[in-house]
Amino acid sequence: PTSAFTNAFTNAKAGMEGVDREMVKRVVHDMSVNSAHFATESRKEAAVEAKILAMKKRAASIRPSALATIKAAVDDRVARMEASRDLTKTWVHVDMDSFFASVHILERPELRDVPMAVGGMSMISTANYAARKFGVRSAMPGFIAKKLCPQLVFVDSDFAKYKHYASLTREVFKEYDPQFDAGSLDEAYLEISAYCAGKSMTPADVAEALRREVREKTKLTCSAGVAPTRRLAKVCSDANKPDGQMVIEPTRDAVAALLSSLPVRKIGGVGKVLDRTLAAFGIATCGDLLRERALVVALFSEVQSDFLLGVAIGVGGEARPARPPGWAPQRKSLSQERTFAPTADARALAAKIAALAEEVAAGLARENLLTRTVTLKMKRADFEVAQRQTSLPRPTNDAQTISDAALRLFRGEKNTHGSLRLLG
DNA sequence: GCGGATCAC
DNA sequence: TATGGTGATCCGC
Ligand SMILES: Nc1ccn([C@H]2C[C@H](O)[C@@H](COP(=O)(O)OP(=O)(O)OP(=O)(O)O)O2)c(=O)n1
Ligand SMILES: [Mg+2]
């Protein structure tokens, strides 16, 4: 597992081993460089660079004595976090392998060995491993993927199918942890310490058994990570994909050994921007993060430094979220948005808004919910996004009321919006 | 309360 | 020719 781990992690994503990344970068760039999308992305990146530069200036102005004071306080904070470390939980993160693509392969086995992606020329949801060899991946426009891999076959997505197979996997998860947490259709967190004790099985054997059962019941493969925290379990589930697993022993040393060279970008919640920001301060791995803890606390908000310190020492996310019996997830928003051929025709746009309002109202009614606010989302033809929000005098699920509110917001932007490519 | 940004999948 | 949809969270007003 260790060597596979190292190998997989020198690459961006499972299945990308051996991909000529420079070539992929060049093709993606060449296909994009003259587009409005590229221009907007470039502008956003410039804004990120500016923000980072401002942060560097701030860092340079911190007096060494101030940093030393911070350091002492940070060490105190880290010591408290360390004292709270809990190695008694056994978290498993299960993640289906190239989920959407694998579901289609079940019904069309001939697609297993030909490069295939779910989606179309505009956008790809995911790709099978044959396609990943060419650098094809999630969220890549199909026409670029096709340039990377001319033989690439597209398959239309089918959410009813994905939901069906997701429910089959959940039947299995339930046996191992009735309180399992499904983040999305294709993954779940399970806490299996009770199961292991009851069956006198090791966590590794339980993970093997779970994966075997998922395979038998669905004919789909999945990968698993086992660790004392959810965060680390998730890192591990990616390490030996596909159809593999990795276990971190529940000791402080094992956790520290893993973290010392683990790129921060592998941690859930660390995306492109935070990764770039940290990199600007010489922080690439969780080990770097721990070394630079004083700087981290000096530069980031309390919320973010709490998160980053937890990442650095591998604590956080070990407790099962406290939920009263009968608890059901409470949604905070419900939305509908749609991309279309860019148009500036105000009547046509207004009609789209009304249609979206109908759908949202139906969604609210279906879940017996009322909304207190309405947000209108607009994406201009040049991919710039703007949102306008309003609070209603009283909660509603009436389509007309929602539509009227959205149309008021829309008219308020009339002078600025011009041609749009998306409304929500 | 609002609007932009970031992140996950 | 062609760059998605849904939901959550945080920051700075
Ligand atoms: N930007 C994205 C990322 C993912 N998905 C969908 C398609 C995936 O099949 C599914 C699960 O996401 P994963 O990140 O787990 O990716 P896969 O399961 O496809 O591949 P892997 O084997 O790397 O987990 O979510 C999507 O629509 N858009
Ligand atoms: Mg997956």
C-alpha cells in the first residue's frame, strides 16, 4: 500500500498515472486560449494572485518578536488539540470507482476497454479509466477531451440509474454502520469500531468484506480508506484506486508519518486557491503546514487556522456528528439553474426566469417547504457571474410570488446584464 | 442581509 | 461550435 500510495499521489487524480501532463496542459491551453471563458478565468486568476501578493506583504511586515509571541500561543493551541486527539474511532470512507461511467459499463460491457466519458461535447461528468489514460477527466469540456482522445465515446448521463445503484450500495453500508453518512451518490463515511469489536475483525478485513459485498450486490467496484478521522479516511480511499484500500493504523506516529509528506491539496476543503496561497509561503505538504504553524495563525482567519492546524496534526472530524434521534438533513437552499445559447432578448430571458420559478416552487411544495429569500443568478455571455437576492415579506412556495421577485431583481439589472448564457 | 468566492462531487 | 448543476460555507461589507 505504501508504494502505491506514493505513486498515486505524485499524480493529480486516480487513473492519471503515466499521463503526459505537459502535453495535456498544452492541449487544454491551446483549445481554450482564444475563448471568452479563458479570458474570464485569467482575470479571476489575476485577482487571486493579487490577493496572495497582499498577503505576502502583510507577512513581511510581521515583526519577528510578534511571530515569536504567536508561536508560543500556537503551540499551546496545538497542545490542546493534541490532548483532544481520539484514536478510538475507526472511520471508513468508501468511494465508488469512476461511478457514473461504471454504471453505464454494467449495461454495455463493451465500453469497459474503450475510452468513454459521461456527458457530451460541452461537458464531461466523469470518464472511465481507459479515457483517463489520455488525460480526460471530470469537469473537462468534451470537445477538449476529444482532442486529447479522438476515439473517445460519449454516453448520456442517467441519474435514475445512478440513484438506483447508490441505493444498492447503501443497503450494504447500513449493515456495517446503520448511521452511515452518505455525502453524495457515490461515497459514504462509516464508523466501524463497534462492528469490528462485535465481529472480532480487523478494520482492514472489514473494509475488504464491505467492498466484496458491494461488488457482489452491484457488480461495481469501490475503494476504501480506513483511518481514525474522516478526513484521513477520505485521503486513504483515493490512495489505491481503483478497487483498492488503504489503512492508517490508529497511532499518533502512523498519522504523523503519513502527514509529513502529504500534499495539502489532497485534503478535502483545500482547493486550487488555498493550495496556491499556501504554496506562496512555501507550504506544500501537511508537514510544511505544521512547521509554519505560526505563520498560518498570523495570516489566516480563526476558522481557517483552526482547520489548517487540525489538518497539520491530523485531528478533527473523528466525532460522529451529534444528531437527535429522528434527525433528518435540513436543506438551506433549493435551486434550479440552466445554461442556454447566449441571448439578450429580455422577453425570452423573463420567460426562462418564470419557468425556473415554477420548478423551484414545485420543489418547495414537494418537500413541504417555504422560502424567505429569492436569489437570481445570472451568467453573462463572457462567463462573469452575478447574483441578486431579496428577502420576501413572508415565506412562500407560490410560483408567481417567486417569479415576480426574481423578475424584479432581473429588471433592476437591465442596464448591466446584456447577453446572458445562464439563469438560475 | 447581500454579493462574491471557494469548494465538493 | 462547444466550458454543467446543486448545495454549502466563509469573508467583508
Ligand atoms: N466535477 C464533477 C465531479 C464528479 N461528478 C460526478 C461523476 C462521478 O462519477 C461522481 C463521483 O465523483 P468522484 O469524484 O468520486 O469521481 P469518480 O467516481 O467518477 O472517479 P474516482 O474513481 O476517481 O472516484 O460524481 C460530476 O458530475 N462532476
Ligand atoms: Mg468515486
